[in-house]
Amino acid sequence: MAMLASIWIVLLSVTIQGGDGQSVQMDPIKSGFVGSQVELRCIFQNSNPPVKISQVTWQKFVNGTKQNVAIANPSLGVSVLPPFKERVTFKQAAVRHRTPSLEDTTIMFSNLKLSDEAAYICEYTTFPAGNRENMVNLTVFAKPVTHMTLTTPTIVARPQKRKMTVATCQSANGKPPSVIQWETTLKGESTFQETRNVNGTVTVRSNYVVVPGRETHKQKLTCVVTYRGDRIKNSVVLNVQYEPEVTIEGFDDNWYLNRKDVSLTCNADANPPVTVYQWKLLNGSLPSTVEIRNNSLIFKGPVTYELAGTYVCDATNSIGTRTGLVEVNVTEKPMARGPPGGVLGVLGGVVAAGLLIAVAITVFMVYRRQQKTRTETDNDLTDLPPAHKPAPPPPKKKSGDLKGHLTSDDIQNCGRYEPSNPAEYVSYQRVCNKDHCLESQPAQAYLPPVTFLPQNPYSQPPSNSPLYPPGYPAQSQGQGEHPRHLFPKEQSV
């Protein structure tokens, strides 16, 4: 229902429906530019059976009042009122016939003027249905006239460095108004001004302001005018006149006695070009061996101490005069010339970069070697058979375990371990009484572990004589107390 209601509202805005089905069809909005032609459509949709059209009237509706533009009557013919007589005609020739057809009374508006902008009504008088009408809004646009100018043909840069307007861009008599922008690499600022004219158009004006100088000479300045999506560009190149900018070349800080072929040149950047160069020696007169050629000083003969001093060059153009100077020193012997600073800087940078790369490579190689060594060691330990792997240290037993009964398996298994260095975890101590204690023997570098066999497995009773390790000094066979025998598990660990 909502959609049907919306469609009905749209139809009502375009067409006025009659009670019996008659309607007047027109475009709601039309537009055109000043001086162009526009078509205002008006078509009558008759009913069935059709009604009789008595007259068609076009009217201009402005500020609440109606003004007749054109009339088509079946009996009286076609009539266009004087203000529009030369510019308004009916499009269909049948309207002008002796027996006209008035269903299509579209008019052509030629040579549009800004004053033509208004609402236009097309009204049908019918019998017996009465009047039927509709309306179209006509908008008239005006293309602006765009131009760009320099403030003055020649811009003069003054020492005071004051701001001045160098170019103006204007878009005049536009409807709707234009938009102005600037495109340039030149540093400056812009100002804008709009003026509304009596006929409804608008004139837009923009100025570009800079501080003229040597750097603004020959700079391009572009004005961009945008009007209803169209871009219009105008460009100018600034011509700035400025005083000479003076530099003196030729002295290389190495003028020594008897040096030949030396000279000084006065270079000046100026607009317009320099017309006069004038040389002088500060606090003195130029040497007699000096020849002036245009903007150069040519020193004839070998260099002497008389050439030392401050040389001044005055350059003059139509804008002004500027001065440049150089102080010349004469030495007895030539100065030692080393490599240029730029070359030294480049060499230093290359050497520094090489050192950094070498250090980085060295650190990387050392790291890789350590990683490789560590990996190989881990692989070797992993690949060893169980018999060649270092034995873990013997487990520590509690004191209560030492006091328990020793079995033959314990005694036999005790000597099966071959530590890499028994001295690291086994300490030997001499056990004897006072009478049989031997003199201290020098410590030997390595003593193999002593293995004592258990007493019970012997088939024959063991001898009462003490057992000594090989190489142990013989003991006297006294009647005293025999030395105490210690089993491995009774040794201090």
C-alpha cells in the first residue's frame, strides 16, 4: 500500500488528473544556458469520448502574477505576445493549421535570457470538462567569462621585500558562481572576492600575492576555474626584475709566488642583465700588471706579493647596483693539496662499512662454529655404546646401609666400575696400629682400585698373614696385633 501511495503522489506531481480522465503532461523541470534554446513540452491526454478543446494558453508565473506568453485558438489561430514574439514558437505545425490539432502544444524557447527564468503554465480550456493545467520550472544558467592577467607586465623586486599582487584571476557573470583555485610551486597566498550582479549572476575574483624576488622569476602560475564540473585553466609566467646577485670566482686559496695564469671573474645573476662591471682594490689601486676584460681581471706575469688584497666588483643593471668581494692571499710556496674532502668522506664511509661487515661475518662464523662443535659433541655422546659411556657416580647410601650385612654380589659388583679418575670420588687412607704403621710413602700418581675377594668362597682356610697390594713394603712378622682388613664398602667415600 505504501508503494502504491508513493507512485500516486509522483503521478500527481507531474500530471493534474481531470475528473473524467483528461490530463496535461509536462516536464517538472527544464534548464538551459543564456543564448541557447530549450523545449517546453505540453501534451493533452484526452478522454474517451474526447472533450472539445476551446483554447490553449501559455503563461509565465512570476512573483504570484501570471503573464500571457502564447495562445492557440481553433477559431482565432496562434498568437505570441510581443515580449516573446521573436523567441517563442509552437513546435508542431498542426497547431497553426486552419483546422488545428491542439493535443500537442509544445513551445520552443530560443535565445534564452536570464529574465526568462520562471515557472510556466500550460492551460487547456475544454468543453464541457472545464480547465486543465500543469506547470514547468525553467532555470537559466550563465556561463562565466574567465580570464587571468598579470598585475603589471613587469614585476620589480625591491630590497624592502614587500608583498604585492602579481596576478589576478576572474570568473565574471556566472550563474551559479564559479570556484577559483591556484596551481603553482611558488610560495604565496591568495585572496577571494564575490560580487553579485543585478541580473542575478556572480563575479568571482582572486588575487595571488607573493614577495617578488630572484626565486620567483620565470615561475609558472596557473588559475583553475571550476564551473558545474568543467575546469578552465589559464597560466602565466612571471617576469620579475631584480638587482644583480654578485659572486667572484678564480681565487682557490693557493696563490703563491711566481705562479702564472691567474685571474678573477665577476659573475652576476640579474634581470635585466648587468650593463656595467667595475673593479677596484679595497684601500688601494689595482696592480699595474692587471688587465680588465669585460667582467674579468687578468693578471699578467708571475704572482707577487703586490697582488694580495681585497678585490671588489660592482655590477649594475637598470634596477640597481650590487657588490661582491674576495680577499686574495699570496704565499711563498704552494700549499699541499690532499684528496678532496668529498673523496675522503666516501673512502671513510666505504672503510667503515667494510669493517662493520667484517665484524658481522666474524661474529656469525664464531657462533656457527660453537653451534657445530656443540652439536658434534652431543652426537658423539649419543653414538657411544653403553660400555664406553662414563659411569655415573655411585649412589650415596645412608649410614644405616653400611652397617647391614654384605652379600657376595655386593662385593663382586663393587669393583666393576672403572671411573675415569677414581681420585675424584674415592679417597684411600692407611689403616694400621701404632706398632705396624709404616713410614709415609710418597703419593703415587695413580693406584688402581683394590678388589678384595670374600672370605667364605675359599675352599681352603685363608692364611693368617696379612694381604698387601703389589709393591707394598714387606712388614715385619711380629707377634703383635695384625693389621685390620677393610673391605671396599668400609672405605671412606
